[in-house]
Amino acid sequence: MNSETIKQFLQSENLRTKLLFDFLLLNIEDKPIDNNINNNNNNNNNNNNNKNNNGDESSHEHHHSSDDTKFEKIFDRLKGIMKSDDDEMVLKLNQSYNLLNRTIYSIKQRSNEINNMQSKSIINILQDSTTNLQRLLAANLRLLALLLSFKPIINLFLNNNNNNNINNNNVNKNNNNEIIELITQKLINSNNALIKNNSLLFIKELVSSNKNNLPLVKILLFNNDEKNQTIIESIFTSFNYPSTFVSRSSTELISLLFIIQIEPINSMIINQIQSLLSNDSTSNDIKLCILDFSINCLFYLNNNNNNTNKNNNNNNNKNNNNNNNNNNNNKNNKEFNKIKLMKYIKETDLICLLSSLILDRNRLVRSRAIEMLNVIIQGGSGGNSINIEYLNDDINNFFYSIIDKLLLPLSISNQTINKESITTAIDLIGTLDNSFLFPSIGPLFNRLNPIIQMLIDRNIGIIDDSSIYQFHLFQCTKEILKRNNNNNIQNDNQNNNGEFSNQWIKYILECSILKINFTSMSNKTHKEAIECLSLIDLNKWLNIQLVNQQQATTFFNGDSNNSNNNNNNNNIQSDSLYIFLKNLIKLSKPLLKESFNTLFKLISNYDYIKSKYNYFDKEFMDSISSLLYSPHSDIRDITICFLKRVFQDINNSNNSFKELIFKNKNSIDYCVGDNISLSPLNKLLELIIKRLTDSDNYVRSSTLELIGVISIELSGWNSLLNLKEPLFKQLEQLHIITKETPILNINDDLCNNNKINLLKYTELLEKEINDREINQQQQQQEKNHLFYMDNISTTSSIENNKNNKNDNLDWEWEDQEFNELLKRNQEEPLTFMNEDDDYFNHHISNNADISLPTDTIKFFNYKFPYSIILFLNDEDSYPRISSIELLTLWINENHSYQFLFNIINNQEENEKYSINNCISNLMSDNGYWEVKSKLLDFFSKLLKKESNSLESIIKLNVVQLLIENIKNNLEDKIIKIKSIDCLNEIIISINNNINNNNNNNNIYIQKKLLEFIKNNIDIEKEKEINHSENEFTEQDEEDIILYKQQYSKNFNNDDNNNIDCY
């Protein structure tokens, strides 16, 4: 098979479509199965262990792989080809490939073949594995379901022609009834999971595609009460099937049947549910599937309006008026169906029946029942009372009785508390309280007061494990608070929904910020407590005093700064806010992340907080400073990300927090008592900018992103410019690569160096062993010591050893001997990391500025914004990417763009900071295509900013860099395409400028640049070569594999070599 054959195949849509259908239908005219039955019978006795594998593997190996995802991909392809709104195309495909007849025939053939093999023990009936023949039958079922989802096909399926010829497009009605009965009465009960699952999917597809034509569904599937009952029972039996795919498909099918409300079916479903739930032997799997069924139905009721709106927006332009009428009719039908369904659910009391599963013994069943109630609560939120008309009027009393039963052990003295019962009650209250059913905090939550009081009193004699109750209570409180906050927003922040007790809020606060008092509390529980605190109104917890003066002084180890202010300090140390800020440094990353939500809430209300707590600025800065200097890089990084969130928020506001941060040091108007000084917040920018020297590349990258957020505001830009303290004080703080930075060159000498040292050490050990043997023979001394003298033979060493006056020394090495050994092992030393330190340090100026070594040594000014340029040469890719993104961001703002324009186009500045060299090095970075991609984005943004002049583009020699990228055969395809697009934008801009006579002073240079481009590259040819459409797509590759298999089969070609895909 040559490349031309492949090319012709890929260009033929008909051939590719036929190939997909043939793959699923196995080209049934060949009938390869029968000949293999005897072969397998002959081999049956010799290989009993391979019954499940040898049955049809040899005949079907070239058609099917063990990867079932191939079938799913093909079905997705066919769905894309067979468009539901193009009846003519679907009909044409069926006529061209005889799809319907071949599929029906294939299902019957495969089913008979499987039965024959099972009867001859070739395939074990109860096997767990799936043979290729069974996989093929399952695929045929899916294909038939897909075909019957189209109106023209279903019409053919229902005609009355009695022609049995497979090659005729007419379909026999008796055959139709036979194939449906085969699927619904036999294959749906198959022991093979794949066949069973696809039989369920067949029924689902058939019902779903015809749900607007219920009489047709009844004719096809539910035309006999006895068969109807068999189908429903088979579906419910599938709930208990080990395969999760089967149980999920059966749940979706029974939900669909219940929603479309076929008259005899719904009553059968309800009766089946009642029968199963009344039976104590019903498995938990069946209960879970029944609850999933109810959740699916509730989602349909809650989202029905949204779905109809979506349908109304998906109109076909060809028949817009007709479609609008149809959509309106469908909407009315769905609304009517929805009302009818809610009425039926209410009449059968289905919600109460299923809610009783909250009392089940199994934890998963109880959890799923509460999940069902969550769906109900969500449906009724926001005043959507029409969505919950399926609930009985007495539903509140029903839930009261459920909660009372769960909490019954609390009311009985000397009763061992059922932990699962209590936690289920807590979860249920968290779902129901403060909802439309119980519209205020209190009626339900107050029933938990006994357990809350036990926790507060730490009555561990009754509660054996307080942590589990803490977790569920905090989770319950969190859900109630979320609904309460949403209700306040909808009601214009008018809180009329009740409140939690001060005692409970204080307990949450203590657990959140004084975990040391709760040693048994897990981090998971602590996290829930912190989340609760972030949702509680600030006024509810800020005024709470947690510890007395003596405890505060002990706990904080003397944080007071002045003995004259001990009383004031002790009062401050009792404040919840003070303790909260002090304890931030003690939290792990997940807990700190949640605590930052509370801190963000405090900053959002800065004016109010500052009016009540004068120490907030100082303690906030102390905490942030401690976090930014944490030894853990993840803590430093998450703190930088939090500050990024803060600055994004204050950029959109005008509160005093922003003013104090960006306050110039010459302005002194911050008052503390009778003293006037600068706000501590003014030092925040210095803390941030110093994180650019962090040893962790993620922290440096996040800091650059934060600086980008700060600098887009003019006030932030000016504040960064006014920072006087130098960013870098010594060269070791830099994490950059320069041309003068000594680089470790991997070569033979380096690779052999360790080998050389090892050989020398081995030689040394050998001489030591020889020395010891000689000394033992002569018995001149009891002990010998390690020695080695270079360029001295063993004999001379022995003679010298005899005459050595220091031979009586023990194993301790002499200084001279150790130095000699050290010198020997350090020959050809590796000093590539520090050999030029003196050279670097020589160029550090006296005013703490550092000069970056370059070919022509220049002294850099590392103040902002010039310090950002350094990170274009960072040793890690993330800071390089962030620095490029930051420069790209600066193009948008006038104040920052002026800096970029000057440093690029000013010859002296450009050379001083080696801008062109930096850009060239980034573009030649072969290790990180992301860096190049971001740099190309920077070029495109700069081009749009300077489309008339192109000054910066010309100065940076962008055109030459782009051409080199495009011509580089080893360059990444994405980078080559982006380079072509960028170069094309430059050409377009130049042509526009020439045609419009823009910028006459620079037009000559642009013409020369355009000429240079034309002389060095054919841009149109490069577009054609590198365009993504010239590459094989994933679908092309899949089709080529299938085509190769079919080609090999047709020509009996056993050559499995790869195709030449040019």
C-alpha cells in the first residue's frame, strides 16, 4: 500500500464513511464464523484455559482491538456524519450502504453464533471476559439504536414489505418485531456486561429519539402488558449488576421512561420501587440506583425551563418560522408534561417514600438520600415555588419526625450514642435549615443544642470522639450560612432569617484560631471551622474576647513591646482579630488558603476595621512579612497569590487601604495615639519586590504576576518607582544566566573525572593493604596508618616506612599526609561554579547596585522597572514566562509603555541593558517552547500598538528572528505557525503604511524591511508547508489504520509493516 493509495482514500468521504460502517458490521457477506467453530472444537481439549479467547479471535483480530474506546470514537464519528436535521442525507446513506438491513441481519447472525458457541462450550455462559464476537454484537446494537434515532430510518423500519432479501432496502415488519423482541426479552438479560449495557442503550436511544411520539414507542416496545412487566423487571434487575456501566445505563433508562409518562409503565415503576423498598433483603446497590433515578427526575423538573430556552435558541435558519412554531409547541408539551409528572409524584408520595431511606443502615444510601433532598432544596431556591409542587403539604412534619428519630438517643439517659445516627441528623439539618421548607435558622438547628453543649463542655464521657461531630456540625453550619448569605443578597442584605447563638459562634472561632486547645481536632475539621468563620458576619466574632490577660501573655510569649503599656497589650492580645493575625504563620497551606478568605473579608471592610482596631496595620504587616519569609516555598507562594487577589480588588475601589499602601514616604499623616508616623502598610511594596530574589522559581513567577497587577495602576507604578532600597545587595541573590556565567560543559574529561578519582583511591587502598601485610610480617609495629606519597615506588615506600620516625602514630592521619591525599584526589578540580566570583564581585558598585557582566561591561540600575528586565534571563522558565507576560501587559498602559519604548528604541539604554541580546536568547531557547510562544505574543501586541511606525519591531530585529524560526527544521510546529502569523502581520502593516503614506520618515526603512523579507523567505510557501491541515488529524490516522486492516484482508496481505504516510 503506497502513499498515493492512502491519499486517494483520505480524499474520498464515501470510502471513509463506508469503512466505518463496515467495521461495525464485519462485512457480513463473508460469514467467517462457521469455519472457525470446528477449529476451535478441535483445539478445545488441548487448551481449555483459553476457551474465552480462541473462539473467534483469529477471524476478527484484524477488525477489532481490545480497546473498546475505538467503538466509541467511531460512533461519535458517525453521529457527526449523520446529521439529525438532514433527512435526505441520512436516507441517502442508508440506500448507499443498506445500513438498516445489514445491521438487523448482523445482530441476528452474531446472536445465533454466540448461542452456538455457548451450546458447544466454546464460550462460557458466565464468563467475565468479552470476546470480539460479543463486542461486535454490542457494537451492532449501538449502531441500530443510532439508525433508529432518525425519522427516515424509523419510517423504513415500520413499513410492511415482506421481502427478506438482505440486499434490498425494504424491511420486513415481522423481522422488526423479531429483532426488538430479541433485544428486549433476551439480550437485555445477557450475562455479558457489554451486550447487556448496549441493549439498555438501544432501548434508551429508541425511546429518547421518539419521546414526542409516544404511540410509536408503545407500538415498538410496550405493546403487551406481560412483555412490559418483563422489560421493567429486567431493568430493575440490572441495578444490581456488578458493572457500574450497566447500572448507570439502566438508571438513566428507567428515569427516561418515568419522565415521558407512558401510562402503563409509570405505575409499574412505582409498584416495583415500593416492592423493593418494602423488602428487607433488597441490596444497597438497588437502593442507590433508585435514589439516582429520583435525582434524575428532580433534575429534569428543576432544569426543564432552562432546557426549553436552549431549544428555542437552536433554530434552523432555513425554516425559522416553522421551527419557532415547533419549539413553542414542544415547550408547551414539556410544560404540560412537567405539571403532569409533578402531580403524579405528589399523588404517589414518592419523595416521602424515598426520603425514608435516610434511616437506612448503610452510610452510602443515607448520603445519597440527603443528596436527593439537596436537589429539591436547590430547585425551590430563589422563589421557584413552581418547581416544588410535587411535595406534599405535610412534608415539614415528615422531616421533623425523621430528625426526631435520628436524634432519639440524645433524649434517653445512659443511652450509648449512635454516632452514625447523630451525624446523619446533622447533615439532614444542614440540608433543610434556612431553606424554603424551613425559612429561618433555629427550628431545626436548635435541636442540635444538646450535642453542641456537650462539645462546648467537653463532656468526653458521653462523646467518645468529638472530632467527627465537630466536622459534621461545622459542615452543617457552613451550608446554612451559604444559604443565609445568598438570601441576604437577594433581599438587599436584610437579614430576617435568624441567627446562630453567640456561644456557638464563639466555639467556631476558638476552633478556627486556637486549634492548640483542641488537640484531637483533625486538619479536615479545622478547615471546615475556618470556612465557617469566613462566612460569619464580622460583627458577630470580632468583639469576642477569647483568652484572659494571663493566658494571653503566656500564649504569645511576651508579645508586648513596652512594660508601660502592659494593660493595653493584654487587652489587645485578648482580641479575636489579634489572635487570628498572629496565628496565620502557624497554619499549613490548605488551612492558610481558607484563612485568607477571612483576611480578604477584613481588608474589604478596612475602613470599619481600622476605626475599631488601631493595631490592624502593624499586625497585618507582621503576619504578611512572616509568611513571605517562611522557610516553606508553598507558604510564600500562596501569600503572594493572596496579595495579588487583594490588589486586584483594591484597584477597583477607592478605600483608604489602597491610599496607605501607595502613600509617598514624604506624606506623613498616619496617627497612632499622639504620635504621627508613616503607615506600616507603606512597606508592603518593599516586601513584595524583595520576593523577586526568592530561591523558588514559582515564588519569583508569582511575584512578577503580582507586580503586573500593581503596576497597571498609575499610583502603583509611581509607588514602585519611589522605592529607594535596592532590590539586590549581592550577586548571589540573582537567579539569572548571562554569557559570563560559568557554565558546566559536559565532556569526556568531566565524565572521566570521577573515574580518575576512583582509580586513584583504589590504588591508594591497594598500597595500604600491601603496607599492612609487610608490617605484619616484620612485626615492627602493631598498627599502621594510611599513607601515600606520589611518584614513589612501593619498594621505596617500604624503605622509607622502615626509617620513618613517626611510624608509631595511630590511625589518625598526619596533616602532611592528609593534605597530600586531598591534593591527589582534587587534581583537575571542578570549579565551574565559583571560578569567576572575584571577577563578578569586582564590578559591584559601592552604592549597592550590581553590574551585570556583559561583553562591554555596563553598570545597571536595578531599581524598578529596570529590575524586571533581569528576569528575562532567569535560570528557570516560569519567571521568564511571567516576565514576558508582564512586559506584554505594560504595552496596554501609557505610563508603562513609555518605559518599554525608551528602553527598546533608545540606543544607549538598549545597549546598556542588552535588550536585543535578551530577546535573541529567548527566541533561541530550544528547551522551552512556552517561552517562545509568550515572546511571540509580546511581538504581536507590540505590533498592534505600533502598527504605523514599527519602530520597536525594527529595533528588536524581530523579522530576522521570525525568519530563523520558520526556517529552522527542528523548530516546534506551534512556534513555526505563530512565527508565520506574526511575520504576516508585519507584512500587512508595512503594506498598509506604504499604501497610506503613513510615517514618511520611517517609510524607507519599512520598504527595505519588506524587500528583505521577500528575498529571504517565501511566506506563502511556508504557510502551505506548515499549515496544520496538511498534517494527518486524529481521525485520519484512525481511518488509515482501519483501511490498512481492510486492505490486508481483501488482498490476503500478511505484511504488517507501517504504511508509508509520506
